[in-house]
Amino acid sequence: MRSLLPDTMWAAGSIRIMSRTVRADEISARLGIVPDELFEQGSLMSPRNPRSARRESSVWIRRSGLGSDSELEEHVAALVRVVSGSREELMRLSAECDLDLFLGFGSESGQGACVLPARLLAEVGGLGLTVVLDLYPPTSEVGVMGG
């Protein structure tokens, strides 16, 4: 974890697919996309602790691949590009999975804004992705986003 410097804005984005019926490795195979992380239902939340809770769902995560200094719009556009060729399979998966565009945004100044153009939001909606936006207020500490 790192502390943010004053007046620093950051953004992050990932696609997160969760399911109680479809395995994470099957999601990869069906989409033809390699995830950054995947966790199978029933796996330990903390692999180093055999007493930790077990995952209730399989989780598939693909990050935007952009740095935190990129605009939120750039993260969204990069993720749309990653999955745009898998639109039909995303629609099929949506019957058994939660499909999220998981976004994080923070500003140390206390004032921060991001713009997501209508055309980009239309593309997100056309892919069947629910937008989840995590906002981080000033003086928060930020870790790796995703799962």
C-alpha cells in the first residue's frame, strides 16, 4: 500500500466476472481472454492460511493494463477494447455470471472529477457490464484493485 501525495488523482479499472456455476477457467476458455487473476469457487481467500474463509464464487479478473496516472476514461476504453470481440459470449455468460466493470478513482485534493463520454458508456452498456465505481476520499491508502 502507498500513501498518495497531495493533489494526486489516480484511476484504475478491471473487468470482474463472478459466478457460482461457471468456473473461472471456463470463463477464460469461453471468452478466449487470459485474465490477470482468477480464483475458483471453494478456494481459500488466503492461501497461506488453511483456516481462512473459502470463496463463495469463482472470480475472473482482467485489469486495464494502464498506470494509475491514466484517466478513468482511458481505463474504461482499454477494457472495452479487450472484451469487445467477445460481446456474444459475454451475453451468454450474463445468464450465469455477474459482469462488472470495476473502477476506482481517488483524489487527494478532495476535489476530483472524471468524465465518461456517452458513447463510451453506451459501449459499456452494449457489452452488458454493470459499472461499479469505488471512490477514495482524501487521505485514503490505495492498494491493488480487483478482487
